[in-house]
Amino acid sequence: MRTSRPNRRAVLSGTAATVALTAISVGSGPALAATDADENADGSAYRWRNVVIGGTGFVTGVLFHPSVRGLAYARTDIGGAYRWDDRAGRWIPLTDHLGWDDWNLLGVEAIAVDPAHPDRVYLSLGTYAQSWAGNGAVLRSEDRGATWRRTDLDVKLGANEDGRGAGERLLVDPRDSDTLWLGTRHDGLLRSTDRGATWAPVSGFPGKPSASGQGVMFLVAAGRAVYAGWGDGDGTPGTANLYRTADGTAWEAVPGQPSGTSAKVPVRAAYDRHTRELYVTYANAPGPNGQSDGSVHKLRTTTGKWAEVTPVKPGGTTSDGSTDTFAYGGAAVDARRPGTVVVSTNNRWADIDTVYRSTNGGRTWTSLKDTAVFDVSETPYLKWGADKPKFGWWIQALALDPYDSKHLVFGTGATLYGTRDLKHWAPQIRGLEETSVRQLISPPAGKAHLLSGLGDIGVMYHEKLTASPSRGMASNPVFGTATGLAQAAAEPSYVVRTGWGDHGNGAHSHDGGRTWAPFGAQPAIAKEAPGPIAVNADGSALLWSFVHWDGTKYAAHRSTDNGATWSEVASFPKGATPVADPADPALFYAYDTDSGTLYASTDSGRSFTARATGLSSGDTQFELVAAPGRSGDLWLSLKWNGLHRSTDGGATFSKVDSCWASYTLGFGRAADGAGYPAVYLVGSTETITAVYRSDDEAKTWTRINDDAHQWGWTGEVITGDPRVYGRVYLATNGRGIQYGEPAR
């Protein structure tokens, strides 16, 4: 999944220790986080909810509780953890209380539940294991995630890195509920004997971690034994990728385990307590990308005998004549029916991934894809511009309800599908929103209150905030990740968008974003580096900037005929984000973050000249915004260098003294009696980074979010609704679009 990464300075602030530091942080009740208004210190109250899209991110794990009917948990690579509320029929977010400094903890590496104590749940958190990211943490709860206690680790975890779709790396010991095991990617195996409060390395674990490896891929209980999949083996005979302990002290390589390319990396495992068989799925790479071979094997734990039970071996011929390459990912067993098991393929693109089911211990298999009937009416974007949805891709999260043999769910790169009869499938995703959001526009008129540009799923047109857009993803053409979205201020029916696509990288709309037409032509660089776009106030001129995903910047181009022809603008600062003046069609602006210079055009984007110089430089995420309805009124967010304003079209800027840090800023309908639009800010007026509103032109601010609603990193974009005072839309990097309104 492509995601925005926060600036490296905003890493988790924690203290390293030889083992761990114990810190306590109490989260909000999950029902409160989902629906209720919250009182802030100054007496203001806001109600926060998700703009409904439905999933849109990689669900990396689903875990039914073995002892409680209707209780389940889900984890995502960048969007936190959720608990299933069976009575409400929706997922409840559990980690929205994690704030700006803890952005790296929104990725959930693993979940563990305690079969003997149903109210206990544990999360291991850490999105990236890179040097610029903070260390991981473990959250532990005694009330199913309503409140949490936290332990900061001295190791890094990688919930959004290769191997993120593997099994649960966190496990409550089957002998002792006070003992937990935690597998890491680069630091071996850890153990806690006080229910996750402190952690220590397991010195006798035979896996040898490496800086570039995968480490522990999963931990699973098989009776009283614990098995650990190891991702750093090379697949050669005699090398181990599966270890076990029978007594919780001594670890050994499991004898006779399979070898070879198709069994190089153990991905997931599931234990059938009736037959005492452990099923293991394998791949030749950790995935979810890059896998081309795999297999399924089972181990009879009572005898040590292995058997291969692979449903279909990779390497055959696909329907289009290409080689059928894929691996195996998910594995789950039926708690009620001995010998009934399901496994999933992964990274199978030509013939599409599937789920195989066996009722005789893997001797024969049935592909559930072959009889599947899908209903995606609740989330139409899943059609991906086609007549019907695909069965799935990146299927690694796979779970069987222990109380219902026909209730099967699997995660994909965009949603969570479920069935109650093994034939009819629909998204089981209500409440789970994981989009990485890039652009937001709230139009001043028309049917839509919101247009959004998103990671992986392009642009959406929201007529209702409480339902997934009925038109699905914007098509003609379909984009993956959106890179630009702009509206003509004086002609709001005219909208343009840009992004990563296979059949064009730009489009325009004359009905406010309901329908689209591709640009008649595009600069050659657009396919390799589609960047942000702007349209001037009357829609007569487009300005398109080009930035490759690796950061390489190219010359901008201009069009005056809806994208039919383009001309290079040599004087525009390469890679900068173009900003149109909302009142004067002749004016464009751009902030060159390389030099700290504001550039302006007075000829509708034909040429640019420098105005203010000597401003902060060196960070590509500095943001320039023009106040609506006013010419030359510019606001510049320079992160920890503060908020600056120009009222002379960028000739001069003055610092706004009311806040010391500004990450993103937007405008909405003015308060009654106010002469200036409401200003919304993600920034810092005191000690914390939060969401604020000002009704007096940024002289004073009111915090409008609270400690229960923080959503990690929120520095991409914020905008108010020009038609509804107080309503604000906030982009998150993994928790979708949040919108807040004053409590009535």
C-alpha cells in the first residue's frame, strides 16, 4: 500500500532501555470514539466520525476469539486495530487515541487474545522498522480495548513492511496466561511473564536475527506447545524455518520440515485440536508482493509426520497463457469439524487469488472462488471500474468463526469480505476505514459536500458522508493513487484530477466531479511522475507539476484547452505545488521548498517570478494555501517553523504569533457575524499537536479534537465546509477521512 510518511522529526518519543520501559496510557472507550461528542477543556464539544468509504486499506489480520461468540479483532498495516461489535454489526476502532508523536504506532503488527480470560486483548504496534521510525510498543487491555496500558519497547516493529500479512507474532502462552511471547523482525523472540508489562529477550531461541531479515513470522499454540515460523531461512535442506517449545523453556527446530523454494518462508499456521495437526502455508518470499511459489504442508504433532497438502501447485498455465505464479497465505481450521481447513493463495494476479476449502484434512480441495456470488452494493468502489469485483488479492488474513462453520472472512488490499454460506460474499467492513488521504475539496455548491483524493483508490465523489459513494471510484480513467485534485473557485462545476493510472494520468469534469473525461493529451513525463495540479479561478488555465515517487522533480506544464495541449513553464519551480488565486484568474502561486522562495504568476501561469525570499526551506511538506474569496491572501504552514501570512500576494510574509507549529491549514464557512472564514489548523498552540479552529482570523484558537480522537499523523490536509459552519474534514494517514461537527 502506498502511504504518506510523516517527517522524520515526528517519530515516536520514547526512552530506550535494555529491556523495556513501562508507561501507562489510558485510552477512550471505543463506543465513545465511534459516536459520542467529547467535551474539551474550554467547554467546546465536537462529534467526530468517519466519512464512509468502506475499508480501502490492507486488512492484515483477523482473529475470532475462541471462547466468546461474536467477538473478533482486526488489524491493519497503517490504520490501527478494531474490535467487532456483533450487536451493532460494525467494527469499533481501538487505537484512535494515539497522537501525533505516536504516529508510528498506528501500524498493528499483531493481536493476541487470552482464551481463558475473554476480556484481555494485546496489541504489538510499530509501522516501520527503519532507522528514522520510533520503537514499537505493546498495548494491553483488561476490557476488550476500552482502556489500555502501554509498554514502550526498545525494538522496532514493521506492520507496513514486507511480511505484514503473516500470522500473529504475539501469543498468550497456552500454559500460563501471565506469559506472553512476542516475535520481532530483527531482534529475535521476546517474552513477558507479567502480562506484557515488561519484556526480555529469549536467549535460547535458535533463530538468528539479521538486520535485513524477517525474523519471527508467526507464533501459534498447538496444544501446550508453541510453534514459531522463522522468515530468515534459505529453504535448503537441513535449515530450519519452524521452531517449537514443548515446555516454554527449550526451543528446537521441528524435525523433518519441508524445504525448497516453495517452502522457504512459513507465512501462517493453524492448529486442528481434534486431529492434532498443524497446517502451515509457505511462500518463496515474505509477501504480500514478490511471491511466485508456495505450498501447504501439515504436521501431525503426535507423531512428527509431515505431509504436503498443497491444493494447486504454482507454475501451471493461466487462462491467458502465462505462467501461473503465486504463493499461499492464510490458513484457518474449523473449530467444530475435524479435518476442515481453509487456505488462501496470495499474489496470484492473472487467475486471481482464491480460498481453498478441504473437509478431509487436505486430501481434496474446493476453490470457493468458482461458486462465489458477490454483493458490493454497500461499497461500489470494489468493482474497480469493472462490471463485477474480483474475488480478492493479497489474501493473507483468513479466519473461520469458531461458532459458525460457514462464517468465513478474508482480508484483501482494500476490504474484508465475509460469507455465511460459503457462496454469497459481501464486505464485512462497517466502521473499518483505513484510507491514506491525499486531497480534500468541499465544494461551495452542488450535490457533493466532499471530493477526496486517496491513496490506492483514486478520487471519490461524496454526496453522502454516511455512505460509500454510489458512483464508486472516479473513472475515465481509473486512477490508483491520486496526486492532484483542484476546483475552479469561480466555476465550482469545473474540477480536475491527476494520479497514477494505466490509461491516462489526468482528467477534467464539468459537473462538479460526478463524471469525468480524460485529458486529450498529456506531457510525456506524466505517466512516470504525475504530480499535483491547479486550475485558476475561472477554469481557463491548468498548471500541472510533476514529481516522481522517488522525489525527482520535473518542469511544470500548462494547458488552456482542458488538457488537449500542454506547454512547458520553465520559470515554475520544479516539483512545487501550484496554488491558484481564488479571486483573480490571472494569478498563480508556488512555494519553492528547496530555496524558501514564494513565486507568483500574473499571466495565468505562463511565467513566474520570485517574490518573498529567505523563508524556511528543505522540507517538501511545507504547505501554501489561499484564503477563499480573497486575492493575494496566502497562508504558509512551515511545520515547526510556524504559520506565516501574506496579504500582498506573497511579496511579504509575517509570522502568526498565535501558534508555534503549523502542518496543514484550511478554511470553512464563517461563524455568524464573523467577517472572515473559519480557519482550521493541524498544529501546535501550546505543547501538543492537535486540531484547532479559529473564528477571528487566527488571533485565537479553540482545540476541537480531544485525547480520544487523534488518529496518529494528520498533517496532509484539512478543510472546512463552506456551507456548514463548524464542519471540518481531516485527512489521516490510515484512518480515512474524519469529519467533525460541533455538538448540538
